[in-house]
Amino acid sequence: MNMQNKPTLPFYQPTGRECELFETACDNGLPLLLKGPTGCGKTRFVEHMAARLGKPLYTVACHDDLSAADLIGRYLLKGGETVWVDGPLTRAVREGGICYLDEVVEARKDVTVVLHPLTDTRRTLMIDRTGEELAAPAGFMLVASYNPGYQNVLKRLKPSTRQRFLSISFDFPDAETEIAVVAAESRLDPGRIAPLVRLAGHIRRLSGMDLEEGVSTRLLIYAATLMENGLGVIQALEAAIIEPLSDEPDVQQALRDLVETIYG
């Protein structure tokens, strides 16, 4: 869990009117759900908007063991006495900031119980351990994200929760936009990035290959960064794309063959 309040504006290339929707949601106290594949820009979008709006951002990477107490806070021993320490959600509510729950479906079920009063007209956070009930100020905003492609029977966002949020679907950008994004992040010449983006497009369109997900824009940035710092194309692609995408030798070889067709 980390709190960010960046003075500079993180780079983000809009693909539609998502920035306008985010601002409107924030102005009206509406929660927002971001849906899309891993590495397509959801987290960067939230970082960009928080900096753009001048709001403190509390980001929580959700996981199987994340409990409501992790979000709200708990009593801790400090200097021989027991003191209450706010969690990231409580701090965001108190400060009128943004709390971003990344991959919210990974969290334990008791987390959604805490979120429901914050995502309807009540806009309240109940701290059972202290008996305090916080009313979210006008500036507070709850943002969550998840990857619909990873949902299964055991980990699925219930309609009763999903329908409390506005939603935006994210996907990988078109080739021209993706080249601009990778160039801005890696500083590699766009002419050298174009084949990378073309390779990514081919991988994302592949069917019948044992890949849970296509190559992310994030991995393209990694590859371009390696290339910008002097690594050869094949070495960069091996480290940033082929190895991260699969552990299966047959799949890795198929990816190498695809690289050969693009760069051969």
C-alpha cells in the first residue's frame, strides 16, 4: 500500500473522453470502476487524474489476504502503548482524497461490505473498532479496477457491487497511440518502436496459444527501455516479452518464431 501526491503530471495518452468522465465523477462524489486487461494503463490513468486534480492518492494492491482491517486501520503497539492507526481508505476519506483499489476482486469478501456504504447515498465509513462513523467529504473518490478476463466462479465482482459504480472499459490503444505512449515512457525513437507495437498486435491476435493474456503496453515500454539503453533487440524481447508471457518452451519458441517474422 502506498500514498502518492505527485507534483508532476504522470504521462497519460487519452483514448476517448475518460478524463472528462473521471472529473465529472469526482465532482459529483460518484465511485468509478475501471475494467480491462493487465498493463493497459488503468493505474497510470488514476495516477494522472489524481495529479491533475491535485488530490492525494492512496493505492492499494488487492490480494487474497487483504481484509477490511487493512483498509480501515487497526490498533498497534507504539512506544509501549496501544494506538489507533488509520488504513489507506480511512486516510483518503479523512483527507478528501482518492482511494484506488487495484484488482479489487482479489480482496476478501469482507472488503465489499465496507465499500457498500461508501458507494451509495450514505457515503459513510464505519470504523467498528473505534465506534467512529466518517462521512466522506465532497472531494473523496473511490476508484477500483479489475480484469474481467481473470474472473472465475470463486472470484467475481457481484452485480450488487458492480452496479454501485460508474464503469469505464479499457483496452490496448491503437498502434499510433501505443507508439506515442511507449516513446514518451522509454525515449526510444518511434521508428524503432513501430515493429514492437506490430509484434504486440500479432501476439494479441493469436488464438490457440497457451497465453492467459496478450503482451501489455507496460512490457513494450520495458522492452523499449532496454533497447534505448543499448541492449540488442533479441535480448530485449527475450527478457521483456517472451519470458514474462510464458514458461512453456513450446509457447516461447512460437513467440520467437513470431519475432523472427517481424525482425527477420
